[in-house]
Amino acid sequence: MKTQHLLTLAAGSALFLTASPARAQSVLNGTFDANDEAFTAFPGYIGGANPTIDSWSSVGQTGINGGASCCTPFAPAAPSEGPFAFIQGQGSLSQTISGFTIGDSYTLTYLDAARFGDDGDTNTLTATIGTGSLQTTPVSAAWNSRTLPFTANATTLTLAFTTGTPPNDQTLDIDSISIVPEPTSLALVGVGLAGFLGRRRRS
Ligand SMILES: [Ca+2]
């Protein structure tokens, strides 16, 4: 096959792969903005005057802090941007997400922190989804940015944040959760081939 044809084929492949429809997976209420005004009762636990957390299943003592209508007793020292979720003691927050492509690579990003004043009493937070798992020990000084690459091993996956088994009521915070697909290796090959042939043609 002539170089010109290969170049056209490679460019066409790259264009096709780039233009493939966006996959439908997404984290719902990953910023907890949907609950900005709904949690009105101190200290922000689910129950009583407070509703459940939109789009998330919870186990244990969980809730929302930092919203417009309540309070931030479980916030870290550094201020947050709007509402965030917390898990006190042992518990979890989880969400079932559809639209993954089996074998594709994705990246989960989120923020975690610990309740200010709990220094010296630490707890772990484990994020799990697909083939990925990341255990952290959040600190209370500020929000920590976390990145968890994973491969989808099913079209529907459960994203879960689970705390350890602390002796007391250590409280961990979570916010700004999102998932983005990584470029497929095939697309990278196509782009690389186009670049190589382009250079060859010019030389
Ligand atoms: Ca937020």
C-alpha cells in the first residue's frame, strides 16, 4: 500500500475513533450540589428533617455538610466549596453507574478530608470501582485530591467509598467525584501512525 493511502487510512481511523459517540457513564450528584439546601438540621446527618443524599446509597452515619442551609461541624480546617458528604465511624457511600465499555480505561477523581479536630485519630477511606481500589488516610488540614485509574470489567459498576473500623467517631469527608474515560489505545495507535507517516512524507 502506498504511503498516501496509509496516511489517509490512518487519519480516517483517528478521526473515526475521535468522533465515536461519548459514553454514557457519569457520576450523579458527585459535587453534592443537589443537596445544597436540603440538609437543614444540625449536624447534618441523614434522618429527621434531613433527607437522604440524592443518587447515593449510604450505610452507617452519613450526611451532608457545607450546604447553604446548615452547618460544617465535620469539615476540615480548610474551607470547602459548597456541600460535601461525610461518613462518621464505619460506613459507606455508593452509587451504581451504567454505560461503561468492558476493557476500557477510566480515571476516577475525588477529594477527601478528615474532620478538623480529629488529628491523631485517623480512619481510612477506600474507593473501589471496576479493577481499581485506593485506600487513603485523609488528613484534616485540607482537601486531598485523589486519582484512581481503573479498567471497566462490566458495563455497570458500583462506585463505593468505605471507611475503616475506627474506635471512635472519626469522620471523613468526600467531594467533587467524577469519572472520565481515557483515550483508547487503538486511538493512540491511529494518531501515532498518522504522525509517523506525516513525518516520513515530509522528509
Ligand atoms: Ca461540593
